[in-house]
Amino acid sequence: MAGELMSRLVVLAGALVVVSGCGTPVPEVPVEEPVSYSQHIEPLVLAHCLGCHEAEEPKAKLVLEQGTGYGQLVGRRSVQVATMMLVEPGDLEASYLWLKLQHRAPEGKGMPRTPTGVKKLRPAELELYRRWIEEGALP
């Protein structure tokens, strides 16, 4: 009986992890308004990335906690591909983050990841990242 209960709890916990990022509202940003990290991107980062990028044991030495993510992403080189910047303002293909989000990075796995594997962001979320980088990666 205890083993069956434990199995159910593990399945429930996995389902909660997968669903937790799904309800994150994606802000609609009019084309004439620029996308900024603090207003539009940071809420997505906090919802999808903190599982791996918290201060205690950050993957790729990248801490993306509230208030720190912009400085960690823009103007820094990737640990996995040292010839690439994590975010190269104005240049999607030179931005390692974009390639990771697209699951096309030359090194490493796609992002974000969950205990059950890699998942893709929703199209509206990817569009915000695309616009943010192409528009110059504003703070």
C-alpha cells in the first residue's frame, strides 16, 4: 500500500511541475511598443528557468533570479559555446539563448527542461524573446 501511495505522489508531483509553467500569462506587446527584459521577458524567465538557474547550484553558472537575469544574459559569453554571446542584442543567430530556446544550439540541450525532459515554449513566448533580442535586448 505504501509503495502504491508513493508512486501516485511521484506522478502527481511530476504533473504539477509540468503544469506550473503552463499557466504563465504571456503579455501582448503592441508592435509599436518595445519589448523589455524587466516588463516582458523576466516574468517568463522566472516561470520557466529558475528550476535550473537559482543561486544555490546554477546550471552553466547562470543565475536568473529576479533582478539579476538581465546582467547575466546580455553581454556575457556562453559557458557551453565560448565563441557565442548568451544574448547578442539585435542578432538572433549570434544569441546562444535564442538557439537554446529553438532547440538548435550547437552544444547542450534545448530549454526549458523539466524532470520529464525538454519542452518547447509556446509560440507567443518565443515571439517575445525574438522581438526582445531583435529590438536590441532592452533592460
